[in-house]
Amino acid sequence: MSQVSQQTAYDDNNIFAKMLNGDIPYHKVYEDDKTLAFMDIMPQAEGHVLVIPKQKAVDLADLEPEYAAAVLMTCKKIMQAQRQVFKREGIIQMQLNGSEAGQTVFHYHVHLIPSSIHELGKHAIKMANQDELAEQAQQLAAIINA
Ligand code: 5GP
């Protein structure tokens, strides 16, 4: 039997909840009434973006259909912009459910990573340069908002 503990209750103090509340800074790429997209602070490849719903969902099991649809539509926007900015056709869409799967932030989120599964870097290990993240967020936002 697995010894990994599972988080089932939503924690209002998780890092993404704090971003949604405006309590901590982040490099915003896109926002609408149901979703927020921003640069991952420890990217697995250049241009790694996270998309979150504005709904208190721990993982996929909690996600309401209207937010699931909204997250996917935002992912499409981000992916199209990533292809242009980072000149990569390959964009990995990844989403981890539960600590056993490697989930570390317990607010549902989709990773969009310009990379190949064969060259993907380690998960949530190395801090990116903040100036580079700001520049990348700006480039992506410019395409999405054009
Ligand atoms: P998970 O492991 O839950 O699938 O992914 C969480 C992601 O959030 C990781 O890729 C990690 O780098 C990212 N992350 C953790 N803390 C922060 C933060 O404070 N700001 C940003 N922008 N990303 C974070």
C-alpha cells in the first residue's frame, strides 16, 4: 500500500492562492475571469508557463467543468504564443495529481513546457533569472493580446 499522504482539503494559503489574492508577485502572461497564466519560477525548459483556474481546486478531481473548459482555452492561447516566441513546435502539456505523482502546489495547474519529452529538465529544481522571466512573459503577452 502507498505510504504517500494525499492532500484532499484546499489550503487557502497555498502559493497559487496567494498569487490570485495579489499577495505575492509573479510574471503574468494572461488573465481572464476564470483563469490566470504566469511564468514558472523553476522552469523545466525555457518558456515554462503555468495555467491555473480561479477556482479552489486541489487537483483534477475537484475541477468544475466550466473552469476545466476555461483552463484548456487559455492553454491553447499560451501554446500558440510559446510556439512563436520560443521557436519550438513541441509544447508539453503536463498536469500532476497528488504528491505521489510529484504535485507540489495543491491548487490545480497545467504546465505548458516548450520542450521534448526526451530532453525535459528536472521538475521544480532550479530558480530562473527574474529579468528573463519578465521578458518572456512580456513577449508572450504581446502575442496573445495582439
Ligand atoms: P507541481 O509540482 O505542483 O506540478 O508544480 C508546481 C510548479 O510551481 C513547479 O513547476 C514550481 O516550479 C512552480 N512554483 C513553485 N513555487 C512557485 C512560485 O512561487 N512562483 C511561481 N511562478 N512558480 C512556482
